[in-house]
Amino acid sequence: MSETSDSAPLPKGTVSFRLWNIPVTIKPFFWLIALFFSPYFGGRVSDADSRVLFLGLLAWIAAWFLNFIIHEMGHALVVRHLFGASPKITLFGFGGVTTWQPYYRRAPGRWGDVLTSLAGPGAELAAAFLIVGILAYFRLPLEWGLTSFGPVPIPAVAVNLFASAASSPGSVYLPKVALEIFLNSFLWMGFFWGILNLLPILPLDGGHISRGFFAQLFPERGERLALWISMILAAFLAGYCITSRNYFMAVFFGLFAHLSWVELRKRYEA
């Protein structure tokens, strides 16, 4: 991987900084996608005044950024501290990627690759559970539930900070609005994306975990088996999303099914 000098000029709108001495670069499209998917953008939340919409938008974007950076830091810290690599994080569009120089104290091997892939969604889920634990410790009102995405159960946890909102002064109410929106957005993203990323579908983290796991157990056919699982499951979820009229996610999984099929043909039928 070619490295870009830290002193090289960044493209317009790109943000760059270091977090725990790990370079982080954020492309402008990352913020645009966060804005597009926010329920507080374009008046998609009804019966809300402009102040709530503005605070909701900021809180949503903050939760979006924090979830992605926690996920990628999970990957980065594992490769740096366990294998001696020099990671860097790039956030762009619909997600992020962690890359690193291949300068290891020791080679990670298959199980090391599995651990590195697991660290991203693991960090995301751990952060969500930590927030829930803190809220429960302080006995804040929590609403527990379970939603589903196809056959995938997704924990749904919502916090209600407005129990005393009616008696609270206006100066306290708006910050409380922002905090509740941030917490609910962060928890939804953490559980939804954390679990979704564990599905054994390439190029999701779960797909890399599946590939490493089966390749270790079945050296001759493990990777091929992982690709078949990825293609079939992604195609099934794409079909489910079509029947549910969730066409965006149908395209999402349909693309992943196609990529797995292309890799199968390229590697094993050429």
C-alpha cells in the first residue's frame, strides 16, 4: 500500500486528524450521507419545531460519526497492539475502512484475521451495551424491545429523558432533547450495524470472519464454502427486502451477492 505524506495537501473538504496516534481521514461524502439518512433532515420528523430539527440533525450526525469511528478503531487498535502494524482510518460515503502497512511483529494468520475483523463490530456492540448499562445504573427510563431485519433480531433500546420535561426550564429542555436523540440514534446504529456487520456476507466483517474460520477448518475448500454462504445469504436477504419493499437494502444485499458470485467464478471456475 502506498503511503501519502502527512504534509501533502488534502482534497477540499477533507478532514484529517490523529486519534490515539492513528491517522483518521474523513471524506466530505461521509457527512453528506449522514445528512441524507437523518430523519431530522428535510422535515421528515413531523410536529417538531426548527430548534428540535436542528438539534436532532446535529445529534444524529454526532452519533453517526461516533459509531463509525468506534468500529474502525476496533480494527485499528487490534492490528497495532497485537500485530505491530501502522493502521490508518478513512471514513467515506456509507462507511469506513482501516488499512495498515504490512510491518508486523508477527504474522496474524487466519485466526488473527478473524480477530481483527471481529474487533470492529465487537467494539460497536460493546459501546452500545456500555451506554445501556450506564443508563440502567442511573435508573433512567428505558424502553426495551426487539425488532427484526429479515431473520436477524435487532435489540431496540430507547431512553426517555423527558419524564420531568414539563417542569424543566426551557434552558434545560433543549439540551435534553439533543441528548436523548443522540443516545437513541447511537444505540440504534450500534446494535443494528453491529449485528448486521456480523452476518457471514462479504465484504462485511462477518464475511471475513466466515472466510477465515472455514479456511482454517477446511484448508482446501473453506474459502469456497464461505463465498457460497455469502452469496446465498445475501441473495436471500435481497429477496426478503424486495418483498418488504425495502428497495435500498435490496440493492445493498443484491450487490454483495453479485460480488460473491463474481469472486467464485473468478477464483474457482476460471
